[in-house]
Amino acid sequence: MTTVIENAHVVTVAGEEFPGGHIVVEGDRITAVGAGPAPRAEGAARIDGSGCLATPGLVNTHHHLYQWASQGVATDGTLFEWLTTLYEPWSRMDAEVVAGAASAGLGWLAKSGCTTSTDHHYLFPKGRGDLFAAEVEAAAELGLRFHPCRGSMDRGRSRGGLPPDEAVEDLDTILAETEAVIDRYHDPSPGSMLRVAVAPCSPFSVSRELLTAAAELARAKGVRLHTHLAETLDEEEHTREQFGMTPTEYMDSIGWLGPDVWLAHCVHLHDADVKRLAETGTGTAHCPSSNARLGSGIARVSDLLAAGAPVGLGVDGPASAEFVPLAGEIRQAIYMQRARYGPAALTARQALEIATLGGARCLGRADEIGSLEPGKLADIALWRVDGFHAAVDDPVVAFAFGATPPLHRLLVGGRTIVEDDTLVTVPQDEVARRGADAHRRLKRLAEDL
């Protein structure tokens, strides 16, 4: 099937912009992008992009979908205070909770222009069903490109970690289950809708043995590595006390930096850390709203970009960034960098690139997604920048600054997922209801302690 988008302001994020431009899609791939009317295509489905900005679909590089069921808790705590409040209720979740939370969380992401999302799921309570399968099935139903990360924790309080012992797994179980989900779900083929990463949770909840073994497993299987790093000063204090090193130094010492790794947050980096991330090609998932909500600080995104390190954008968990749209993180990233470094710290187009091609680089998929170019997957967002937004001459600034414009159309591999700001693959009201039901169910499970 051929689809033609025409009359839109097309931003390729590959160095070109075409006011009144066109995009031609054949099947799941872009075949042409350019200025003016599209070439004739007999029988093509045509989408009028008049008054719209066309961008690549946004890439969410860090998330915790299960947290949709626990929003609005510990609203005034630090990261460690927030975690210690929520570990116990989270340890009672089951596959039904995860299914509903993932459906709502992914639906919300799609409505904010997201075509590819990761998820970092790191709690697997025993006897609670197949939690990993629940989120994989939710993504497939909605039609989003999905990169779930099989997370883990093996270092409970009795071993000097932060989580309670009942929230962690043993090393052998973690490695066996991680290998099993890679074998079952990971699809490395071109155009893949589903790829798995290996993701021990954090230096304060994971043993050195797990980190080392997880890296060996991931590299043997040819999948990527992900974890949290340097999110708070509490974490740095913890790793210095436990290991005698900063978080980045510790991860570097055990082989956890490299072009197959991306790290969430990286708020508290030293100059040597920034240099080392750039040297090794290690990516960063920048989550500005969550970092602000928890009072964690402002990541050194401008410095990472200047050094040449890959940087993507992430929402983080819905429980630490309630109802934050991924497109809204573009604005947050701009404003927070400018608040720290001045008005030239991050431009609208740089922030859009972080949210698209930067994220694709973090996920190892810059050859397929993240920009609008012939041969790439047809993951495309059309934003309405007419109406109130037409008061701004530059449509990229109109999109990036202020309230996010309405989403006119969202395509994933050429398939429409959102039309006129409404989910069309699954009834939007049904998706919202599932999220509310997941919240109520988790609350009941937690009350049954």
C-alpha cells in the first residue's frame, strides 16, 4: 500500500526541512521525502498535511510502565524516599496490573507522538503470572514499536541494597529468566517491532556479580544493556561508600560502558564522566520532568552533546512524572538546560533531534528510525501547528515551546495508530479504563498485606 503525506512542513532531522513538503510511504518504509507536491502515485491513500508539522515519531528511551498503577504517591519525597515508599506495593503487582498499566501507559505515549518506546521492568514477584508477556502483548495490541528491558534486582537490604529482600530475585533465576525472554521475544530482523534489552536496575540494588554476568549474557546474545546511573547525590554517596568510586567509575570498571549501553538519567556527572561517556559511545536517556519532580537535579545534556555522546529523551515512570507526555519532555529539556546554562544551551531543533534520532542512537536503531529519509521505517508524527500555534512563524518553535500542539496523525511502520488526537488501534476509553482498573487492583493487593 502507498500512502502520501503532502502540504506539510517536513522536518527530516537529517539536516533538511521542506515547507509545503511531501512524504511517500510504500508498505512500512519511506520511499521519498521532498519539497512541493508529491510524485503521482496511482491509488495511493493521501493525507493532507496542510497546517501540520511532520516530524519523525518520537523515541522514548526510558520508562516504567507498571508505575501507571501507582501515580500520585510520595509526591514530596526524594528518589530514595519515594522508592522505599513504593517498593512494597510494587512487590504485590501481578500480570493483570501490568497488562492494564502497560496498555494505558503506552496509549498515553502514542497520544504524545511516541512511535518507539522502551520499558524497564525490574520487579518480578513470585507467583504473580507472566509480567513480561503482559507488557509485550499490550504493545502489540496498540501497535507501537517496543524495546522492553528485562530488569532485575538481587541486592536487598540484608546485602546493603535499598529494596526490601522480598522485592529481589536470586542471581541464577535472573539470568535464566533473562535468557528465556531474549530467546522468546527478541527480533533482530530489519523493521523489527520487538527487541529486548538486559537491564539490571541500579548500582544500589544490584550486585557486582549480576552486573558482570548480565553484561556477558547480553553481549553473547547480541542485545543491548541498560540501567539507571547517577540519578541523585544519594546514589553517589552510596557507591562511594560501597565501592570507593563514583557511579560512572564503578560501571566503567566492570565493563558497563560502550556503544551497546545506554544509561538512564546521568544527572550527577563529573567532567571526567562526560568525557568517558563520549569516548565509549555510551548513551544517556534524559528524563527532565522526573528529575525535577523528585528534586534530583538537571542533567548535563548540553555538555554531553558538545562532547559527542548520544542522548535520547525519556519520560521515566508515570509515578515519578505523572501524565507527562513525551512531546512535553522536549519543552522541559529546552527550558531546564537554559535555566542552568543560559538561553543558547539547547535549541528547539536540537531538542527535537534528541527526542527522535538521539533516541534511535541510544537504542542502536539510527539506521531505521529517528529521521524522515528514504529507506527508513515510516514512523511519522503530524502535529497541527495552525490555529493558536499559527501565531508563531517557525513551526518547530511552535511545536517545541509552550503547550504541545494537537496530534493530527501518528504512523508506525505506515500504519495509523492515532488520528485527530485519538487512539484508533484500541478504543481510547477502553485503554484509559484499563489503567484505572490497574491502579485499583494494585491498591487492593497492597492492602491485603
